[in-house]
Amino acid sequence: MAVYVDEAIWDWQGRKWCHLLADDIDELHRFARTLGLHRISYQGPPKTPSPHYDLTSFERRRAIAYGATPCDRTTIVMVLRQLRRQVTLQAGAQA
């Protein structure tokens, strides 16, 4: 399984931010924990439809050093779509 980060291009509160995603939500949480991120900073259902963590540019560099794959917007969108399908399938299985 892979973990991905896009470019830190989003300005917010004086910092540049990016997105951390993974092929699997459990893997996403494990990797985030390795980076020292708290689960409360997770952004995904039911708050948002896109399972991810937001990272500062500093955290992005650490994520890459720990093995995350830097990627472009096209790849991030593809991974997001796969994650959304996974979330939908899991929700359907629990119903």
C-alpha cells in the first residue's frame, strides 16, 4: 500500500498546506500516527467526503522522508476517488 502527498500550495493561516492520502484508510491513519498527527485532525466522513489529513509544508517533507510518495494533482484525485469508493463500500457493508 502507498501513502501520497500532493504539493503544498494551499495558503491558510500564513502557511502552505497539502494533503496526505493512502490507498487504504487504515494505512492512512497508521502513517499519520507515525508522523505524530492526532486522529482528531483526520478529515473524512462524516465531516468531509474525502478521507485525508492536511499537512504543512514542513510535515510534507517529513512524510516524504518516511516514505510517502510525492504526486501531482491528477494522482491525488485518482486516490481520492478510490478512497471514496472504499468508504461507500464499507458503509454499505455495515448497513
